[in-house]
Amino acid sequence: MSETMTGGCQCGRIRYRVTVDDGEAYLCHCSYCRRATGNVAAAFKNVRQADVEWLNGSPDWYRSSPIAHRPFCSACGTPLGFAYLEGSETMDLTIGSFDDPGYFRPTSNFAVDTRLDAWADTTHLPGMRAEEYQPLTDRWIAATGSLPGGGGVR
């Protein structure tokens, strides 16, 4: 069943709406995606390019390799996806840029030959809720008078 979903960058300058066919997503472990997102892997949802509507202006694009470019926001730096330069009707959107990233579930890994296996399963590590870290909550309250709602305080 298709869903219409929205997303965008951290500062709100770039917003999109897209139709997705399902909640399946994947992790890319290639070095290009790791560097482009500044993370140990990139979480993506593959979508049809024709189904992506950029709502308040187009994103900026960075040519990240001889065969691909990536949409991002030049104001806040949010990476928004990946697309081949030519020859593909699909592109990827970063899971973290969706307004409801919890809708998606990882169903596969790509470029496993470069996966950083130490990061594959971190569920055994100790954890802390963001609002339990007093220096962080103190900074938010001093800056804004309250804690932000909806998913973390960083």
C-alpha cells in the first residue's frame, strides 16, 4: 500500500513530499556514503524520482563521484539522498530526513565488503535518554526556556 510521506532538512529550507510503496529501506556501507553522511553507514529509502516533489525550492546538489550526485541543504548541511547522474528512474532519500523515519525498517545491506562490523549491532551497549543528560537539558532550557518536543534534544 502506497503512503505519501514528507521530509526535509534540519533548518526547514528544503522540504519534500514523496510516495513510497512500502517501509523497506537499506543501509549502504560504501565509503562514499559514509563520508557524505558523516556516519558509519547511510540509511536510505529507494524511491522513484518522478514521485519526489521538492516543496519550497530544489535542494543543492553535490557531485560526489563520476557517476552520482547528492541532494543536500547548503544552509544547514543536511544530506538528503543519492542519485545516479543518468540512467536511473530511482533515487535514494536519507531515512533521517523523513518526518517519520520510524515508518521504515532496514531490509538489506549494500556494499557489505566495506561494512564496519564493530557498528553492526550496538544493542548490547549501555544507553541513556537525551533528557537524562543534565548538561544538555540545562543548555536547552537556558537557550529556549524549555526542552524541544519530538525525538531528542540535540
